[in-house]
Amino acid sequence: MEGWFVTNSMARVAQSESDTNLTGRRAEWQARVLDGKARDILARDERYFLRQSVSTPCLNAIARAEGIWIEDTAGRRYMDFHGNNVHHIGYGHPRLKAAIARQMDELPFAPRRYACDTAARLAEKLAAIAPASLSKLLFTTGGSDANEVAIKVARIATGRFKTLSFWDAFHGAGFGAGALSGEALFRSGPAAPLVAGASHVAPFGCYRCPYGHPVDGAGQPDLARCGLACARMVEYVLEREGDIAALIAEPARAVPFLPPPGYWKAVRDACHRHGTLLIFDEIPTGLGKTGRMFACEHDEVVPDILVMGKALGGGILPIAACITRPELDVAGEWAFGHYTHEKNPVTTRAALTTIEIIEDEGLVENAARVGRAALARLDAMKSRNAAIGDVRGRGLLIGIEMVRDRTSKEPDRDLAEAVMYGALDRGLSFKTTMGNVLTLTPPLTVTEAEMMQALAIIDEAIGEATRRRSA
Ligand SMILES: Cc1ncc(COP(=O)(O)O)c(C=O)c1O
């Protein structure tokens, strides 16, 4: 029992993935805001769901989700700037709902041993939009599974079993994906013992460089001074271990942190030199979030394997995919991605239609355009607000760091949390990451006007929280 408590308290200290669900401020917000219906649903939810950090108990109960909006049981509407990164095309897109309904009538399921046209068409589509020659794939139900498929492919292709990934990363909740992850919350307690051979390295993250290198006055890395220490450390580990099958990482970290210029090219080259495959986990960033179809396109680096999920199912159905170079089709005698819904016509129809919607509605371009406008507005907000230590992002993956002091960069988690609840009061929902980073990941359908409205809300909420503190 003692062990449980130790582990549990450790997980709380190491809290980094999201805002916490156990704070006094949350209790106060709920007491003030929730209606009877929401209280009833939350009570039943807590009665039956196993409690777990950052999930249950929940914040509120929702009754509707449409476009960029979620609506709670009291009819309060919130722009959803979190959405678990599943809602690229907005919730309940009419074209997607119609396509799913038609597919359920035509062919609701394909048992193993049978191919179906929809799954084949999705495969063709993904091969067409994926970078370079990536074209052999498997579908899974969730991203965690797809990452594990990627690792199995790498093991078989290289004859090695070790992996390298980033501290602080999240790659999923399975034992394999959990071992790749770099957060105590997902690695310790019930997740341990982990899969053997999973090494970690400190990631890039220039504003808070783990290697201690400062950024310049504009918040940019000083490459002449740091010499891309973060990339050199990857090579150092690859060389020391000598037999790492794969490096798996998010090309743009979800915190968010963006790679310094040249980082991925240097790491790509290091992987080549050491016979290590490069796997990009684009589960949250893929399909347009960063203003390019895949985040790695910004860095002009092609991985050996790319994993996508989340928004692939259009925010309605669960589906993920692992797509590889054709030369990695080397595991024909093994069954390593043998999932019940591997070729489900309905989930593959959802994915196919989602990609068609992203293309037909120009959503990748919209993400790039609205993201640029947002960063410009946030830079202006930063210039007149000392509590904002840094703003950064690409497309619609945006982070705002709340700090107590710009020089010490001490994270201001209390202020970030106050801002989050202040924004909820004004109709905007987002999550904080690492406690102090307001993380905005709206749907790709968001308009510039809606984005500006959301940023005005954040501006107001920061003003209010700062005034309250000094009062
Ligand atoms: C980067 C990354 N990889 C993997 C996963 C796991 O995906 P899933 O929850 O579908 O298993 C997530 C989910 O948040 C993620 O953000």
C-alpha cells in the first residue's frame, strides 16, 4: 500500500501533460458554474469510471459538439481550443456524418481475411499525401497501438530492439508506447516495469533549453553558441548504444516546442550513420495542424516511418495509421498489427472523407494563415504583458508561457490556471501544458475572427487574473 502512495504522490509532483483535475480552483469553478444536470452526470461518471490523473474526475459535462463549439448541459457554449487534436474539420462535419451513414448501410464491417474498397482507397490516399515514398501501412484503432506497430517494424527491419525517445514526450498508454513516453505520470506506478531497451534523451526546447543554452533577445536559439547541443546529444546516445533500432519523436513537440533550424536534418543524418530508423509520431500534428500536411515538412526531413491518428477519424471515429517506406515491408511471417478493426470500412471511410474535407476546404492553408495572424497578435500581447514569457507555435499549435519573471522564467502555474478558468467563464476552452503553458489547438476550420475573439478572451483573462493577484 505504501508503494502505491509513493507512486501516486510522485505522479502528482511530475504532473506535466495537462491541467490538473484536483485543484481548489477547479472545485471553486465547478461550485459556481455547474448546473444540476452536469453535477448528476459528473457524480455518475465518478461513481463508475476508475479515477485517474488528468481525466476522471471530469471538469464539466457536455451535451453538444458542433464545428469549433462544445456546449455544456446548461447550454453554455465554449470555443474548443483543445479538442484532443481530433477536431481538425470541426465537430460533426455534415459531409463526414453523411459519408459514415452511407458506409454503414453499404458495408458496416470487413472481417479479417477480406479486403474492402474503402480501406484500399484510404491506403492509396495516405500513400499519396505522405512525404516521399512512404506507402506501406497498417491501420489500428488508436495512436498508442500504431506507435507500437512502428516499433515492431523497426525491430524486425533492423534486427535490433532498443529505442530512443524524448524525455517529456507522450507516445501512448500501452506498455510499449508508455515505455517510449518520457513522463513519470505514464511511466511509473502501474506502467512499470517498462519494456526493456527504451532509452531517453533530453529534447529540443529552446526557451527552456535542457542543455542550458540561452535564447537571444527575440527568443530564438543562438546556434553559433549552442551548436545544436540537443541534436549532438542524440548522436552521442546513438553512438554509445550502437544498436538502437529506432528514434521516435514528435517533429514539433506538443508542449509546444519547435525544433531549432537544422535540428531534424542533423538527427536524420545521425540516424543514417548509426543504422537507426527515424519514426515521426505525427498523431497530434499530422493532417494540417501546423499549417503543412505534416509537421516534418517544415523541416524538410522525411522519416522512415510516420504515425498518424487522432484527427484521422474526423473527430467521430477512432482510427490511426503507421506508414512506412516500402523497403520496410519485411515482416510478412509475423502478425504484429493484427487488430480487429484493421480494415473497418466505416472508420476507413471516416478517415478518407476527413482527408478529402481537409483538401477540398483548404484547411491546411487556413491553419497556416490563421496561425500566422494569431502569432502576430500574441507577440503584441507579449510586448505589453510581462506575465507572458514566450509565445511560439506553428499553424494552429500555439503555446503561451506564463512566467513570474521574464529573466528567471519561473513558470507561473497559478496564473496560468487562473487564466484558464477565466477563459472558460468567457466561453473559451483550452488546456495548460507543463502547468504554465496555455496551449491552443483549435480546429483547422477556425476563422481569423474567431481566433481574434479567443485571443481577446485570453487577454482579458490574463488582465483579470493579474489584477486579482495584486489586489
Ligand atoms: C504524440 C502522441 N502520441 C500518441 C498518442 C496516443 O494516441 P491514442 O490516445 O489514440 O492511443 C497521443 C495522444 O494524446 C499523442 O499525443
